[in-house]
Amino acid sequence: MKRVKIVVFMVAIAALYGAGVTGLHLSTIKTVEQNNRLIEQKALVELFGLGDVKMLSKEKIGQIVATQIDQTETLTDPQTGKTIPLLKAYDSAARDHLTAYGFPFSGIGFWAEIKGYIAVDASLQKTVGLKVIEQVETPGLGARIEEPFFVKPFANGLDISTPAPGKSYIYMGTAGSTPDPGTPQYGRTFDAITGATQTSLAMERMLNAAVAEFRRAADNREAGVQ
Amino acid sequence: MSFKDTLGGRALIGNLWRDNPVFRQVLGICSALAVTNLLKNTLLMCGGLVFTAALSNFTVSLLRKTIPKQVRMMVQVLIIAAYVIIVDIFIRAQFPEIHKTIGPYVGLIITNCIIMGRAEAFASKNPAWPSLLDGIGAGLGYSMVLIVIAVFREALGFGTLMGIPLPARDIWWYQWTIMVMPPGAFFMLALVAWFGNSYVLKKEGGAK
């Protein structure tokens, strides 16, 4: 009888707390979804440099994404069969001038998966932006991959034209040093984060994989990616 | 009788220093090491812990005569987990950018020994009001130590406080990368524990 009482008590208290927490979760789920959508939209606006998200209202950010970014197309990597979502950014809502393409990248960082987007110019020769949207790297070290100093070289334009055989698209370099012209690293290097070499190496690895996949998929497309 | 002579007052004040959960009871060490390389993350973690410790103590105390002895720890974990999830849901809904940074750490509050320790050692034997104060005291005592560690780690490791660069940083500051890595947390925790214990023992006349 005592055992039955204990079981009934446990079931009752678990149901009570479970219901309370579930109710709270359900009551906030819409807000959380809106927050996540807004984070994603802000990331895309920053990725393509379509505005200053700190100065724009939520509505304006949503409007820019809806009108100036086409997210309807996909590419297929012929080597792996992987489908790559293709983002097309235009300079105005009229969509008459395409400025850049974007595609996602992901991979395992030092602690867990890192996800983000990389943007390239319309000629597919240079990067125009990088945005990390999900990461749990070491705060203050690897987590600095989201900071302006890290993404700036990508916004300034790293060369992603087809490299020499056996060479990479993108290289991790040392802060303050520039590769010599003529070397495979020239124009393709971003600065490693001091104290977060493993995160930097992981970024180099996943970005190279993503760019290679994208280029194969783009080259495979009969009439180019447009 | 003054506040500090009441059961709740003694519990609140004692947890801040004489019975500090971190350097006197050696509880909550994992998160003291994990979240203290940035002061902002530390403050949010401390806020979550004070909330959870206070309310879980209060709830456990209210239910102490109802909870069967054989399953009391299971019930305590259930109560603690529920409050931690409430903290997580609140931060996720109201502060999504901050949740991105400290989300992985919030779940760790469930396993924080301070909360379980205070619920079992104090709240399960004492009335609700003193238990609430005991939880607040334990949370604040923990926060005090973490904030001291975080101030030193962030200042020495990044040359910032709350992300704001310290004055004339370019002149005097040299980055101690080790301070933002786990070994830096061990060094700082040991120093704080050494200082705290020495001071308490000296005050009590127990120092040899």
C-alpha cells in the first residue's frame, strides 16, 4: 500500500510540474519562433550588407529579406548529391540587379557544430560576407568567430576562384602577417584567433568544404547559377 | 530579536561568508570554472542560480511533510529541473541574443550541487521562509565568489570588464590567454578559496 502511495505521489507531482513547464513552453513558443526568425533575417541582411540591422525595425528587416533575397532555388553537388540552398541577393526590391549569392556552411568546431552562411559576388570569384548563426565555442576565444575582426576579411573579399591542383580555396593565417604575392595563400587568407587555433582550423576546414561543394554545384549547372 | 538572529537571517548571512558554498562547502565548482571567463555570462548564471536555489528551497520546504522519505531526492531533482527550465524558457523568449551565449550553461544549473545540497540539508528540515532566505544566501554566496573570479579572469584575459575595454589598456595590459582557458579558472578558484578560508579561520581564531 505504501509503495502504491509513493508511485501515485511521484506520478502526480511529475504530472503537475510537467504540465506547468509544458504550458509555459507552449505559451512562449510563438515568441521563440519569431525571435529565431528575426535572428535568421538579421543574419541574412548582415551577410549581404543590405542594411544596418541595429538601425532597422523588425518589420523593415523582414521586408528587406522578403523582397531583396530570393531563397527559392537549390543547387546539387554532382560529387556528393547534396542539395545546397541558394540565396540570391538583389540591390533593390525590383530585383533587377543581382549583387551576390549565398549558401550555408556547417561543421564541427572545437566543442560542437558551427553553422552559418557565406556570401560570394555574382561572378563567383570573391567572398562578400560571412555570418555565423550558431556556435557554442569557448566564450571570448573561439566564440569570437562572430566578431567583426574575424568576418571582415570575408566582407573585404577573399579569392575563391578555382585554386591550383592540391591547394585550398581559403587558408588560415597568422594575425598581422600577409602572404607573399604568388603564393597559394595570397588573397585567400583570414586571421586565426589567438588562443582558439582549433576553432580557426575547424572554420578553415568547413569553409573550404562548403566553397568546394558550391563551386562544383555551380559549375554543374548547365547555364551557370543564374 | 534582530534579523541576523533569526533562523532565516542566520542562514542568509552564513551562506555569504562563514558557510560560503564555494570555498567553505566546495559545492558548485563545475560552473564556477565553466562560466567565469566573461563577467556578463557570470552575472546571468548567478541570477539563474539565485532564482532556482531560492524557489526550489521554498518549494521543497513547503512539501517537506508530504514528500515520502524514500523518493525525496527524486522529487527535489524534479522541482529543481522545473525551475531551471522556467529560467531557460524565460531567457530564450525574452533575451534571445543572450540565450545564444549562455543557453548551454543554463541547463548546468540542474546539476549544481549547491541547489541540491541546500534543498536536502536545509529546506527539507526547516520552514518555508527561512528556506527561501537560505536559498537566496547560498545563491548570493556562490555569486560573490564567481564575480570575483570573473572580474580577474576577464580583466587579465581580455583586458575588458562586461566587454568594455579597461582604461589605457594599450599601455599596461598584456593578454594572459591562460586566464580565459580552464587552467586559469583553477588558479583563480584556488586563490579565492585560500583567501576565503584563511580569513574565515583567522576570524574564528582557528588559524594555526
